[in-house]
Amino acid sequence: MAEMISTRTREGAWATALLAGAGLLVAAGLVFAATPDKDWPVPPSAAQTKNPVAATEANIAAGKAIFTDKCVKCHGEKGAGDGPMAMMYDPPPADLSEPKMMNSMPDGEIFYKIAEGRAPMPSFKKLLTDEQRWQLVDYVRTLAPKPAPPSKSGSTGKSPRAASH
Ligand code: HEC
């Protein structure tokens, strides 16, 4: 009799352990699924590369033509991530008009991301020349409102957020 009870208890313990294990796996899966979308790491050397193609009117216009040809279907006319094909993709195309994200992204980082892509975004390394990709950077820069010019004294209570990045 005592034998029976202890067996049952052991089974109960196993079931509990299995359930807990499954819970952990689910939690780990969620964390895994959530993080890669957020962070798109760029090698510091790439991020720091200076844009050799000045944002002249001509270069911005050239960038716009390439953007219309290659990027609008996903990122949309204004870069808001709402192109005609956007809804087919997961993660969805980024909103390139979102100032917080774009203003924290140096030119070199945008250039690198266009070059490498990240599924479902294709790599444009082989499809575009370096110059064309820098022209795209010049154009993409016009899609998000610029950061407010550094005013008198650091102003607007928003600094803690900005400083964290
Ligand atoms: C097939 C659809 C598709 C096309 C075409 C495409 N993109 Fe993307 N783009 C995406 C998706 C999806 C993401 C988000 C990828 C991620 O976060 O993993 C993205 C992200 C980006 C980012 C990075 C934003 C961030 O979160 O860091 C930039 C910059 C960008 N795209 C620019 C471009 C430019 C410029 C072109 C045209 C040369 C282009 N994309 C073409 C789908 C596309």
C-alpha cells in the first residue's frame, strides 16, 4: 500500500516538473521570437562609416528614384512601412518616417542595413552600387522629421529617453 502511494506521488511530481518545463520552453520561445525583431545589430565600424555622397538635391532625387523602384512596394511612398506588399511580411517593413528610430540611426547604419537586408527584406549589395545606396540614405533621411535643433539649454523634459540610447 505504502508502495502505491509513493509511486503516485512520484508520478505527480513528474507531471508537475513536465508542466513547469513546458512553461519554461514556451517562455523561452516567446523571448526568442520577440528579441530578434527589435535588435538589428550593425558592426560599429559599419555604423560609423561616413556618408561620402553629399545630400545634394541631385543625390536626394537619385535616391528617391531608386526608392520608388525598389523600396516603395514594402516601405510605402512616404516610408511609413505601408507599401502595397507590406501586409505580406512578418516582421512588417520598418517605418522609415519614425523620427525616434531614424534619428538614432547614423548614415552608416542605414547604408549597412540596405546592403545586408534582413528577411524578409532582401539584400541590395549586389543590386545597387555603393553610390546608389548612399543616395538612398540621403533620400531616406528626408522621410523622418529632423530632430529639433539643439536649442538653448537641453530644454524639453525629454532628455532621459534620448540619453538612454
Ligand atoms: C520585401 C520587402 C522590403 C523591401 C523591398 C525593402 N525592405 Fe526595408 N525592410 C523590410 C522589412 C520587413 C524590414 C524590417 C526587418 C527587421 O526588422 O528584421 C525592413 C527594414 C529596413 C530598414 C531598417 C529599419 C530598422 O528597423 O532598423 C531600413 C533602413 C530599410 N528597410 C530600408 C529599405 C530600403 C532603402 C529599401 C529599398 C532599397 C528597402 N528597405 C526595401 C522590408 C523591405
